[in-house]
Amino acid sequence: MSETSTVQRLLQRQILPLDTDPDVLPLYLDCEETNLDEDKYVVGGSRAAKELNNASIRQKTSTGRAVRPDQVLSRTAVLVPSGEKVSFGTYFNAFPASYWRRWSVVTAVTLTVTVRGPGATVIVNKSMANGRQQKVDSGVTEAEGPTTLSFELTLGPFIDGGWYWYDVVAGHGDVTVESAEWHAAVPADRADHGTVDLAITTMNRPDFCAKLLAQLGTAELLPYLDTVFVMEQGTQLVRDSEFFPGAEAGLDGRLKVLQQGNLGGSGGYARGQLESVRKGTATYAMMMDDDVVCEPEGIIRAVTFGDLAKRPTIVGGHMFSLYAKSRLHSFGEIVQPYRFWWMSPKDGFQDWDFGARNLRSARWLHKRQDVDFNGWFMCMIPRSVLDDIGLSLPLFIKWDDSEYGLRAKAAGVPTVTFPGAAVWHVPWTDKNDALDWQAYFHQRNRFVAALLHSNYPRGGRLLPESFAFDLAHLVSMQYSTVELRIQALEDVLAGPHGLHGMLGTRLGEVNAFRKQFTDAQLHADADDFPPVRREKPPRKGKDLSDVPGRLSKVITAGLAPIRQLKKPRDLSREFPEVEIRAMDAKWYRIAGFDSAVVSMNDGTSAALYQRDRERYKALVRRTVELHNRFRRDWDEIAGQYRSALGDITSPETWEKTFAPWIEGEER
């Protein structure tokens, strides 16, 4: 590119936390030395090698050294005491060079670091995809006042992975790192930043949502926001929150609250997408959950990356735990094609604690993670992509985000989960939504997505795995779950054009149906259940804490379905035989009992499970028939869904679904 055809553009700046919560500081600043793990056979290696090295990788290396909260002077400035070193090789301040190298038009960057005080050494480092690290350049300040050091850095070596970052070492006196910025020469037609419509779906979380809106009203972020749409689907309204007036004022006329019926996450996000498409003034539409804490700078970074991507690109953020803020849920997610199930890639780790082992010390974090989709807790879609491939599927909840990522991928639109863009969210690991009313949506929507996108005959492993799950639930006496999963498959067979019609009603019907089953009737007080009594003691004194071996599980899997045909023990009709904690509630443990009180994952309640021989036989028969139907007619059913996809995701069809509320607003 010639000099006259390019302009300088800010890609990323040094930021510090908005509050001084010690739990979040390791994501911004790090005082620890690099202690690179020994998983040299894991990056690019086999799963077996990874398991062997798992203990080494997970080992806590933090010595407890940390930046004190009083060292954080402002949003961009930090004090480095005399003789100490602070590394900016952290989640929010390291530069994700490999992502810019792979997906953007940027080929080189300029790092400028402004330090106040003499005798400070600024060291620029880089890493490779396997985690090995090298010093690239350095500079020393001499003046008392602010000194800006500049470093020219190429993105050439980062084809598979790697980061840039800088460390600052204070000399004989304290120094202040006032700011740092990463710039690049970009084509002149990409000089101006795009704008984003935020689509936030909320239901009965007025204070949480209002506080999120307040986080968005920063001076730096406002120029990037076109409209913030809040899809209000509950009865406890965000407008009634004590925090709403201040949040509304902070957004300076950009906020629009839209009330509609409870159409789930997909119905809420589709409304935001539709409004963005109809308005036609923003470059992007970003989906965001209502129960998150946002790092506003992450939105700016997502927009900047989207602006400079080689082609229209979906840009997503990461999710950290709201309760342990240095813990990352997943570094990226894919849909495993043969199983057709979402997961983290096998060369990555879930629930990674940056407070225990930092970015520089974990090899696997340096390999670029390519994904199939990004969760809609924070995900930015170019408006041109919405125009080209349509809006969300009407799925209520579950699989809407992953299906959209696969649909976009098929159309040549990549998804990038972008380091440095993130929110804090209630971790999904604290829930067990495969057993409650959400089991219906998990099953139905997974099948719909597979019918649309699986390239394997009959969905690969989907059908046998689905049937195995049904059997596991049945031998666990979870009859309500299997009934919902069967209803889900029946609704899939009813065809794609029924999805819009049931969007606003299916949840109520599902919840009403579940109430007849004891395993779905939750009680907060353990004394609501009869006392535990058993006709005979456990075999050889074994208890639920014993972990069976692989052979034992295989034997149990073969015998448990047959055992369900036996008459239940008489005493189990009046009294539960055991109390089972949620962490121990595995199918191979529950299957040996005729009744049990089982606690739920969230720790608030428990339910009574009772074996019902006749119901078991009826449900086995129904699930066998349904899975055989899918096995026989898969191609025909898939053809129906694929031919209908453009229609059921079109703005015109969604407008009909939203008509009662749109017309009410327009009047």
C-alpha cells in the first residue's frame, strides 16, 4: 500500500479495570514471572498426551504477587514502584497478533508506550503458537516528564498463533505508565469506525439490566453506539428500576425499550436484529445478555476488528465468571460435526483461571483458536450478513447462536471469538438445564440445527447418542425429561413452518405438562419428603461416593435397562431409598434404586424420583419408534428444513410474528 492510500488507526489501547476488585486485576496487569508449563506435547498433539500433562498444565503457579489496587491511577495509568516490574501480557492488554494476522487487512502495528519518570525500561515481547517467547525490542526513559517510546512490529510470524505484549521495569524511582496504544496503517476507506446496534433481551431482571445499560454510557463508547434496543419480555420492567433514569440519561437518546411477549432469547434477539435491519443506519448488530457485567472497551475493540476484517466477519467476545472474575469459561467453541454437539476444541481448556496461571505461562493460550460460532451473550453480526442470510431461527432458546454461526460459515462468513472483548456472566456450570423444561429446547433445537447443517448421513452420531441419552434418563427415573425430549422430536417431525407459531406458547405448555411428574416437582425443604428407608443395605457396604470403573459402567449400562422391567420393591412406594446429592446424581448411581430424593444443581431444591415400570416400557417404545422414523426419513426431513430456512428466518416472516407488538407501538 502506498503512503497516500493509508491512514493510521487505533486498534487497541492500554486499559485498567473500572473498579479495583482484586479478583479482576490479573486480567489487566500481572506481576508474576513467566512459568511456562511443560505441555510441549499438547499444543498440536493428541488428547492422550494432553490428559497425561493435565496436572502440569492446571498447576497453580501464582505466588500471590499482584498489583495493589492503589497502583491503578486511572482508566489508562498505573504506578510501577521502584525496582519492580509489571507485565501487560494479560488478557485485556496483550495484543492478539495472530487474530489480526489471520482475519484482518493489518500487516504491521506500531506500539507507543508513554511513561512518566526516568530509568524505566519498556520491554516488548512476542510469543509463538507453541507458547515459546522472545524479547523483540526495548527502550529506556531518561526524562522526569512523560516519554513516549515507539516500536514498529510486524505481524508476519503469527500465522498459527502468538501475542505481542510489553513489560515495564522501574529503575531507582517510581514510574507511571500513563498510556499505551497499538496503531496500524489501514486503507483510507477504512479510516472511520462503524457503529453498532446493541440488542439486549431481558426478562424480570430490571436492576441487572439497568446497571448494564449504565456501563454502556461511557464517553469512549458512545460514538460507537447507534441504538441500544432492550427487548422487554417480562413483567418486572427495566424502566421501573431505580438505576434506569441514570442509565437512560447516560446513553444520551440512544436507548429504545421495546415490550413484547416472552418469545425467548431467539425471539428477543431476532426483534433486535429486525429493528437494526429496518432502521439501516448501523454497521453491526450486537447480541448481549441482560445478566452480564460488560467491559465497554471490548465493544470498541470488536467494532474496530470488524471494520478491518478482510471480509464481513462475526466478532464475538469471551465469557468470564461473574462469581470468580479471573475464570474464563471457554477460549472458543465449535460444533463437533459427527456428534453435532457444541464443545470447546480438544486442544483447549474450560474454566481457566488467569489468577492461578497467567496468559504468558500457559502454552495452549498462544495457539489461535478458530471457532464455529460465538454465544450471544456477546456477539456482533455485520448488518450486511443479516441482510444476506436472514435473522435468527425461531427456537426460543438454545442453538440459535450456534446454528447462526454454522449458517454464516456456510455462506463464507467466519466467526472470530476475539481476545480482549469479554463480559462477566453467571457460569453455565452452575446449572443443569438438561433436566428441567429446557430439555425440550435442547433436544428439538439440536435436531433442527443438525437437519440444517450436518453433512453426515442421518446426522452422524446424533441419533444413537440421543437414544442413549433417553435410556440414561429412563434408568434414572427422569420420566418428565424423556417425555419432553419425545415431544421435542414430535414437534420436529411436524415441520419447520410450525416453529414461529409455537414460539410464544410452547414454554407454557411444557411447564404445565411437567407438573404431573414427581421428578419435576421441586421442594425446597427436605422434610417435605418421607424419611429414607431401605429393604436391604447396599451391596458390600458401597456408597454413592464410590466411583465405578469403566467395566462396571459398561455392565451397568447393559443390565440397568433390563432391571427396569422388574417389579419395584414394595417399601420404595412409600419411602425413598436414598438421598442423592446433585454432584453424585449420575445415571449409573441412580439406576440401582427404585426411589430417591435427588437434589438440583443450583442447591435450592430437590425432587422425588420413583421407578414406574409401565411408564418406562411405554416411553422406551415411543423413543424407539421416533428414532427409527428419523433414521428412515432423515434426508426427507432435512430437505424440508433446508428448503424452508430462508423463509422462516426472513425479516418478512419475523415481522408477522412481531406484528401484535409492532402495531401497538406504531399506534
